[in-house]
Amino acid sequence: AQRVTQPEKLLSVFKGAPVELKCNYSYSGSPELFWYVQYSRQRLQLLLRHISRESIKGFTADLNKGETSFHLKKPFAQEEDSAMYYCALVTGNQFYFGTGTSLTVIP
Amino acid sequence: EPEVTQTPSHQVTQMGQEVILRCVPISNHLYFYWYRQILGQKVEFLVSFYNNEISEKSEIFDDQFSVERPDGSNFTLKIRSTKLEDSAMYFCASSVGRVRPLHFGNGTRLTVT
């Protein structure tokens, strides 16, 4: 069963524009959700976890249980934000990753 | 900041050969994982390991795969007889406990010819 959906494979925005990377999940229990980022030729790095409710590098993500979404947002995109972004759902001891969204910020 | 390290970064092997992918998790972490990512596809869970035994595995992790923590620092993934479809990026990850998050290594790109 597809547990995490990232509908956009590719997303391009201009520098300074707002950006939203979509993530929807399917899980009947209380979800534990993360956003991971992978910069070019680097490892997957934790960006955000929903229980922390923090802002990292200007990014925020709010869990919306009604819409089963955990979209990642940033009001003003920067060139250094260009990367691959993965939404992940944790159930038990397993992480389920979405297919990822490749974000390109155009200067 | 401590990191998960993986070697080699790229491994090329012939079909039918055995390969061992190596990982050194972060030293105080207790949970260890292998994930793989076939080119253009999503990151898929293979196996989790805790207290010197497999705690969970996916249907991908069949009898051709095995994991080991031979010496208290390394965590290895062995593929006994590689197939073309095993070509992928393999990521090792560790976490301090069931409290997340996962810390990933840089990955090993396995190419089976």
C-alpha cells in the first residue's frame, strides 16, 4: 500500500518566490512524519520532524490530519534550496519514503 | 558532528557474484538499517537490526540478503548472488534508539553487470 505520496516529481520556482512541496500520507494511527533533503551528491539529511514544530533553513511543515498532509513550505526560496526532498512516514520501526520531489530554484 | 560512513562509494560486480557493502554507524546508536534506491525510484526499506538480530525486514530482503554486525562497529549487507535488478544505491542508516531520526550514510552505488 502506498503510504506516502509526493505528487510532484519536479518543481521549479524563481528565487524569492514561495515554494510548497506536497506530501500526503495514508495511515490509520497517529503518524510520525519527517522531511529529508538530499543535496547534490550528498547524503539524505533530516530537515524537519513534525513533532518538533520547528523551522529549519526557513522551511516549515504542518501536519494536517484532516487532509492527511504534511506539506513543506518556505516563503522565499533560495538557490541553495535546490535539492531532492523526501517526505517520510514512520510506522513501527520502518520509515516509508515518498518518491521525492526535485526542487530547482531558478536565479 | 558524527556521521554514518559507507564503503565503497561505488561497487561494480558481475551477475552471480557475492558483494558485501560496509557501513560504520554512529558509535552510540543502537538501531541500524539498510535502505535501497533504484535509479529514479523511491527509497525502499530493506531491513532493521537491533540487539544483534534482525528486527524487521521487507519482502525485498529475501534469502539472498543477509546482514551482520561482526565486530561492534561495522554493519554489513551481503548479497549472495547478485542479479541485474540489485543495481541500486544502498543506504545505511542508524538511530540512537526507537526515538528517531535516522542518520544516513552517503550510500554505495552497486552496479551489477
